[in-house]
Amino acid sequence: MAVPPEPLMRRVVLYVDSLKIGGAERATLTFARWLRQNGWTPIVLTRQSCTFDFYPIPAGVERAVEPPDPRWLRLLGRWGLPWRVRRLRHWLRQQQVSLAIGMTTKPAVKLLLAAHPLRIPCAVSERNFPPLKPMALPWGVLRRFSYRWASLHIVQTRATGEWLKQQLSAEPQLLLPNPVQWPLPRFEPELDPDQWLTEVCVASDAPVLLAAGTKAHQKGFDLLVQAFADLIPRHPNLQLVILGLTQETYHDSDQQKALRRLLRRDPEAQAQLHFPGRVGNMADWYRRCTLFVLPSRYEGFPNVLLEAMAEGCCCLAADCPHGPADLLRHNTDGLLLPRQATATRWSEAIDRLLLDPSQRQRLEGEAATVRERFSDRALEAQLMQALGQLD
């Protein structure tokens, strides 16, 4: 983190753990792009190195990485937090930052601890429903008192805002759902869905269930795979494609292997479950699918569902805490299943849609209305107005 040049515009830091694939990471870069368009100099700061970056950095946005911990600090583990906060505080002062935005809980807490003594206004953006992601020590305790210092809490859903207000006295708040960029952006890696599926011996007219995410348990992919197994006898050509999951381990678990294990008694179904990995041309995959399915156990505000609807997909999602019901109107522009729906219930709902093309077409036509309801320009104006009052 080098000594900065003389600032020509107001400098704002957006602090997030990494820029790996995910909704919080996309939101961070969206905020940075908006800030740049409105006369700020945004700096995206991460704890993880740039080798984790999946998304391209918007033009005019600076990129910074915290220095790696020395050995003595690594040995301290979580108890080295005071030294890490002090280092971050020094960097904020050095960069002449006039506004700070913490994305997700741990970066937000750390940023509040660093910025508060400097009297730098700090906004916090939670990206999930907090009760479903309990915080281990010391983060839960630190969040309880530090969130009161935030100048603004940016929340994606009313339920998240109410919980933060009741439990943490987190005010003032700005209710700001995720925007949809239309047309959907494209970047590397680009995998052509027709070509990729042909290479794994899938017929060009085969129906495709599409899901996307990097955290299999949160996204309920185990339920989806079990439902898929129930569907194969009635729809023998059906394919299930799950984007985002790689062979890299997540929390010491190979998520692909665990999902395939659910089909160990059905080799044919295993051959119809596909993991293309991470792709930067999501729009092509949305257009190729027959149904987009999101059986999540919990959400913040699901970007993939918003994007699938914007692309005109027929969407089926869990009415989980919280997010899908904030953007998908049941039986108008998609279908919601109860949070506790079983795999059998999912297979039955998918079966009905596969057998009813007129219902699919009706939902596809209505889904694209999210392009106006969650337009980039309208939400940008709301955020800029709120942040402008903090400076």
C-alpha cells in the first residue's frame, strides 16, 4: 500500500475480504463504479490478494491489498486483531480517505474500529440475513457495540433492517436492493453453453435445470440434486447444471464430490449432473436453461435470481430468509416454494413446470420486468444521495 498521490477528488474506500466470485463482491464493485461516476475516487481494499479476483475492476477504480501478516502476527491468530486494526487506521490516514464503506460483517467491524477514532464517516453493508450466520468470538461482541458507530447501514431487505435495528440499534438505514445491470455484463472466462454441453454428450434440445452459487449448503443444492434424481425417471433427458462450484475445497469439503455422492446409486443421473465451474457469460447460460432453480436455505438478496429473471428465465425459488420474496412475486413472475419444502416437493413443482410450457412462457414474460423495478440508475441515485449526506 504505497503513499498516495495528491487527491484530486474525494477518496472513498470500499473494504471487503476478497473479490472472489459472489454477490457481496459484485455489489462492492457496483458501488465503486457508481461512486466513480459521481465524482469520487474509489479504492477497493481487500485482505486477500489480487490472485483471488474474479471480476474486472471498473475503470477509474483503484485496487489495494492489505500487506500480509508477519509471522508473529499470524501466530496470534484472532488475538492479533488490535494490530491489524492499527495498521488499517494508519492506511486510512495515509490515503486521506474521507468516507469508508465496510462490505459484510467482519470487514465492516474492522473498518469501524479503525475509522472511528479518525472521525471518518463509515457506512456498513450487511449482505446476508444476520441471524442465520452467527458470529464467533470476538466478532459477535465487537459487532454489537461497533455497529452503533456507523453513519449509515445499507440493507438489502426490510427483515435484515428490522433485525439490525432491534438487536444492534443499527440506525440510520438505507433500504437498497441489488440493482440489475442490463444487458448483463460479460467477462472471462466465457464458456459457450451449447458447445460445452455438446462436448459432454448432451443433446441440443435436452431440457436443462440451471442453478448457480459457490456455497452448496446455503444454496440448497443437496435438495436440488435429490429432486433431480426423482425427476429422471419421468424426464430421462433432463440435465442439471450447477455453475460456480469448482473442485476446490470449501471448508475442507469437496462440494462437487459430496453432491455426486447423493446420486451414487444412479450412474445415469450422475452423468446428467454437470459442473462447468465459474463463467463470465451468465446471460448465455440463462438463455440456454429451461428452468432456473434457487432452493436456498437463506439469502441476502440473490443476484443470480435477479439476473435470471432479467434474462427472462422461468424461475423457481425458496421463500427463505430473506431476499427471494423481495424480488420474485409468486405466481406472477416466478414461483416460490416454502422454506421447509422437501426434495419431493421441489421435484413435484419442477415436474409441473416442465410439463406446462404455457405456464413457463407466462412466467418468463413477466420475469423481465425486474429490469425496470430494480434498475441500476434509480438505485444509484438513492445511494449517492445517502452517502452525499455523510461527507
